[in-house]
Amino acid sequence: MSNRYAVVLAAGQGTRMKSKLYKVLHPVCGKSMVQHVVDQLKPLNLSELITVVGFGAEKVQEQLGEDSRYVVQEEQLGTGHAVLQADDLLADKEGTTVVVCGDTPLLTSETLQNMLDHHEAEDAKATILTAHAEDPAGYGRVIRSGNGQVERIVEQKDASEEEQAIQEINTGTYCFDNQALFAALKSVSNDNVQGEYYLPDVVEILKGKSETVSAYQTANFAESLGVNDRVALAKAEKLMKQRINEQHMRNGVTIVDPDNTYISPDVKIGQDVVVHPGCVLEGETVVEDQVVLGPHSTITDSYVGESTVVKQSVAANSRIGKRVQIGPFAHIRPQSNLGDDVKIGNFVEVKKASFGAGSKASHLSYIGDAEVGSGVNIGCGTITVNYDGQNKFLTTIEDDAFIGCNSNLVAPVTVGKGAYVAAGSTINEDVPSEALSIARARQTNKEGYVSKLKANKKG
């Protein structure tokens, strides 16, 4: 196998998006379009991946990081001119170069691999990725000779009536013999209405030299979708969502309503998981076997252990153990760690806190910046008072402690192992193990007070 390279075209501004966000950074199912493209190129065992940037260059580099090298297209003078910016990095190298647009998020590594294999098997100088379009309007047509060989690509505006009836379209993705590509690019002219240097002209130049130009037709037209406006972005989102959900369902996940379930491409889900309508799974979330995700739950960059149940709740950047019960209407904020068999009930907020096995906060509590041991019961209305206006402080609740309802634990403070905190207490000193701590004013009843108050008001 020869060396393989890739050039990602990501320099266009994308004015039709009518957005301050650079076009290729618009997300599809939670991941930027250009990141989708680069992630699908990675499995091709590339020697070099180069992204051509222009508008928003720094933001694209920030997104892709070390996944790519970069060249800058200072002026937007067409796709051929864009690829030519990689001349210094690639021109003298032997091998095959894939050229793909950064706004084609639906392309798959399988299709790209098949195109590469076809290109190398045909010993072609160029291979065009094509697709069959039921309605080819607006696409460049692939013109073949009587024996099926590619003759040229003709754009819609330049096509004759007969050519416009052709349904095989150019997707804008190519394989080239690397040295032949850069040699031909130097001969591409900008003698056209737009005054730009077009990459498809390379095909005509190679044909003029009697070089082999081939085509590989993808079976899935949807992969050819290029996103140039918000309408196309919505189409890409819908198609990507459908692809992701179908893959999970075929792998043993029950998605009750796939049309209303939103799963990012890097999410991993085990078998016999049930996902109810309205759920959103984002980032690099991992959901283990037999989890139930109740309606309208959002899980972001979190680990969810086996047999856990999440009902109408939100979790982000956290680790959730096995057989945990969460919700409804709970909020698990970043850097939380819930051990096995924990219960976090309705309207409980957990932030940067750990819960040991079997502990529970069943309702209406805020537990932030806390280390909660195993077997702890936290009563309704409990608050870890962690912030003094400038700094955050830690609350420690040791194993088997019992925190009564409506308690305030003013950090830094420790409630010892097996200790009890009486309901309504405000605790600002450590509680020893096995102790009962009561920190509330003594009750006083003033007999007849209300009658006197009413009499005074009448007077």
C-alpha cells in the first residue's frame, strides 16, 4: 500500500449560513462538521492530514488541535487554489491524496476506504467519488464514455439538456496520485466567470494527458450532502441522528422514539439500555448495560453504570455507579462521583461531590463540594454551605451518618461516622462519631400572644 495523505478544504467563509460562527464549526449532532470529516479520515492510516484554513483559521485549529497540520488560503480563489496551498508540504511525495470538503459531515470512513481501494486497484491518477441523485439539479454531472470511462465533469450551468438528465453527480471528494495532482494544479486556469481555480479542472487536464480517471459511486447519496446554509444543516442533523440511532438499535439498545432522541456520535451505549423520548446524550458519554434513561434526561460527558435509572434529570462530567437511582428532576453537576446503589431524588443538586455506596439524598437538597461516605442518609432540605463569597470549602460526611431535614452544614466541617444531626440544625463545628448534634434555638411558646396582637391592631 502506498503512502496516503488527505487535504481537508476548510477555508471558505460560508456567507450563506448568515452566522458569526465559521461554517465548518457548526455542529451536527453535537460535533463540528470539520471534526466529523477529520474523524472519518483517521482510520485510513494517513501519513499526513492537512487542513486548508482561511476565515476563522484560529478557531478551526483550536477545534482540530494536533489531529491535523495547517496551511492558510489567504484569498478565497477556488478549490484548486485551496489545495495548491499544500504544495510545499506534499508536492514531491509519492502516494495517494484524498481531497475532501470540511462541510461534508455525513461522509463515512467506509466509503472513503472503498474509494481509496478502488483508486489503487484501477491504478488511476484521479478517482471521483460520485453518487446517484434522484434530483441532480445544482450538482456537477459525471460524463462517461460508452465503455463507462469518465470523460469529464460538467457543472449544472454549463450542462446541455441531455447532460442535465444525467443522475450521477460529483460529490466534491476525490483521490489523486499526489504528484500528478500538484503538477496539474499548476496548469489550472481561472479563465471563468468567477475568476477562480477549480479543482475539477484537474480531471480534464489529466484526461488530456491520457491518464486514467476513474469514479467510485457511493451507495448512499446522503453522504454527498454539503452544508452551505441552515436548511442543509438541519438535513445533515436529521440524517446523522437517524444513522446514529439506527446503529445503537441494531447493537441492542431500545430507543422508544428515535425521532425525538439525540445522541452524539462518540457516545457508547451497552445492551438492553432503554432510552425514552426527549433524551439527549452528548460528548463522550458511556452508558453501560441495562440502564434506563427516563424521558427528557440530558447526559453529557459522563459515565453511567450498569442497571442505573435516570428519570427526567441532567448529569454532566460525572461518574455514576451501578444501580443508582436519579431523579426525577435531579441535577448532577460536573466532577460528581456517585457510588453503587446511591439514590439522588427529586430536586436534588449535586456538585463536585462524591457519594459512597448506598448513600441517599432523596429530595430537595444541595450537596456541593462534599465527600459523603457510605450508608449516609441526607434528609430533605439539607444544604452544604460551601461558599463564603470568595472561596469554596469542603464538607465531609462520614459513613452511616444521618443528617436530619432542613440542616445547614457550614463548611469546612466534618460529620463523624455514625453521627446524627438533628433536623433544623445549622452545624458549623465538627460532629464527633456516634454523637447527636443539635444546633437550633430552644422553642418558646408565648401563650395568648395572638389575641394581644389583634387587640393592639384594633386599638
